[in-house]
Amino acid sequence: MSSNSEKGETKFVRRRVQADLVEATPEAGAVGHWLLAAPIILFLAWFWVDIGYALSPLTPRWLTMSIALVLFAAVIVLPFGYLAHALVLAWPRLFQHAGWDVEPLEPVKPAEMYSVHYLYQARRRASWSWRRAWVRAAQGWVYLEILAIFVGAIGMIPLYFSAVEFGFFPLPKLESVRPRPMALCGS
């Protein structure tokens, strides 16, 4: 028997490099993240303001809407976004290191950057501030939007088939579809 080295073949071995995970900081105050999360936030804000207006004893609509939007930001946007961000950052391997930057502790050449196997030693979070809390909330709302898209896409498959089974959206049978005769022009 001949070995791989006798044939001239070499087995690719990934280099192992010690690295730290550093919390990522989006540029421009996470404006891009807020834009990505805008559809779900605007829908929830619209629902929240309508419920607030229906239940409010205040008569001026602008005052009711203003109070509802401030409460929405304080009760829904910040806590849920921050919580989603914390959950995604808690399991970096499960979520493909979303929200983290890899900082190698050894030099890595640009050509081998993606072929290196990083061994993570520590996680370093950024210091806490209100600005950082809103940035984390923006990142969290992007994760929630992605979750809503995945759940909606997967959930719609059984809903469609159950709706078809119970008579909603009847599928046309090929035998019942007949071509319509064309009307002659001028007749």
C-alpha cells in the first residue's frame, strides 16, 4: 500500500489561531440596522398607537399618539431589541458569530484569513452607555426581523396545505378548465 505522501498528495490542514471575540460596533450609530428593522418596528408602532388611542381617556389625538410612541420606545423597542441582541451574542457559534468581531492574537495573513480555525479565548463586550444600548437594540431588532421572516416562511407551508385541504383556495381541476372561444372583431 502506498501512502498519500508517496503519491505526492498533501492533506490540507487548517492552522489554529488563538483569538478573542470583540463586540461589533456598527458604523453611523446603527442607522443601517434601524432601516433594516423599520418594517417590523413601524407595524408594531402602528398597532401600539391604535390600541393606545382606543384606550386613552385623553381627547387630543396628537397627545395620545405622542405618549403612545414614547411608551412604545421605552417598553417595546429598547427592551425587546436589547434582549434579542443579548440572546444572539450569548451563543456565538450557533448564530455564526453575529454581533462579534474576531480579533486574532497571532498574526494572520490576508490570504489565509478565511481558512484559519480560530480558537476563542475570551469575549470582550463594549462598555455600557445609553448610546450603546440603542445600538444593541437596533442590532437586536434586525435579528428579530430575520426571525420573523424565517418563522413566517416556514409557518406558511403547513398553513397553505391545511387551507387547501379544508376547501380554501380550491385548486382548479384540469378537466374543468376549458378554453374560451375568441370573439371576432367587428361581429
